[in-house]
Amino acid sequence: MSTKTILIVDDEAAIREMIRVGLELAGYDCLEAANAQDAHGIIIDQRPDLVLLDWMMPVTSGIELLRRLRREELTRDLLVIMLTAKDDEDNRVQGLDVGADDYITKPFSSRELMARIKAVMRRLSSPENEESIEVDGLKLDPASHRVFADQNPLEMGPTEFKLLKFFMTHQERAYSRGQLLDQVWGTNVYVEERTVDVHIRRLRKALLTDTRDFGQLIQTVRGTGYRFSATGVSA
């Protein structure tokens, strides 16, 4: 397996060094950037596997850089973990809404950071021999990591893709938020159950087309969680 490359984006050199030392000891290759502008150039030129992105930076904040990355086709699926001193729930939800794959508040331990990186990295892997799944005009291709609605390609982030894949392979059963966290994020990921609601909302938005609302396939089950049902979408 090739060594994964992680870009550390933080305006404080001491924090970048601390994170870099830990990552290199864990076997990762590291890149560094002190601001959003340099980070964007490194991302385009060197294509890291994951970005650790500080929220609070001068000139252009990390959250603004993340918005830009999610708008651009080349970087739309790039894995990003936000690093921030903002620890209230509204900020966590905002970071996830913009497109962060995970969110970790400062100060954090090296052990927690490594656990989150490994969990997010696992989302990169999908067996190439898996067959496509199709439900009522919605098609998911694990090999190419693409989703099509009535043969038209849809855009969505890596977490939404994995969530949709789980739903399409486990139809007609209701799952609690805790069960979805275990199945999609993994049992070692430190995220709240509300995270599921954020990604469900983003997935439903991605499944809305000009002609059909495939988001109706994902049904809210009151008092339980969510269910994927082929009877939930109208032509």
C-alpha cells in the first residue's frame, strides 16, 4: 500500500510542527501550508490524500477554503478534517454542512487525531470488483465511485457516497443514528449522532434532480432513524 500524504494547514508554525512529527512517526508523508492561498496551490499541484485544515486563519479562513474546495470539481471529494478551537455545536454543524468529513477541536491528543484520520482514510477504500447497484433509476457504481440518476451523473462527497451505498445495500430496514454511525463512520470515530442528520440532509440535496427527487428514497422513521425504501420515490 502506498504511503498516504496529508497536508497540514495552520497559520501557527508550532502547531504544524507538532502535528507533522506525530504524523511522520505514524508513517504518513506530510505537506505544510501557513495560509489558505498556499494550501490551495499545494492541493492542486500535489494532490494530498487528506487535509487537516485550521478554521481560524488570517485573510482567508479555513471554512472559506473548504467552500472553495467543495465547489471545484478537482477537489470536491478531497477528504478534509477541520481543526478548530470552536467547540460549540453550531460551529461543528456548520463545518459539516460546508463539507468537512470530520471536525476536531483544539487542544486534541495525538491519539485522537490518529484515530480520526484512520477512520476518514478508510472511506477511500472500496473493492474494485463490487458490482453496480441500481434502484428505480438511481445507480451507484462502487468501482468508479460515481452515482447516476436516470443515467445523469450526480455530485456528492465521499461520506454521502458511503452513506448512500450502505442504504442501497440495506434496503427496507430502519436504522438508528447510532447504527448508521457504526456502519458508515466506524465504531472508533468520535462524532455525535446529529452528524448523521447533517449528512442525510446533504445526501438528499445531492439526490434532488430537475426531474425527480430521489431523496425521497431516504425516509425518516420517527422515533428510530432512517430507512431506504424503493417505494419512497415518485416518478
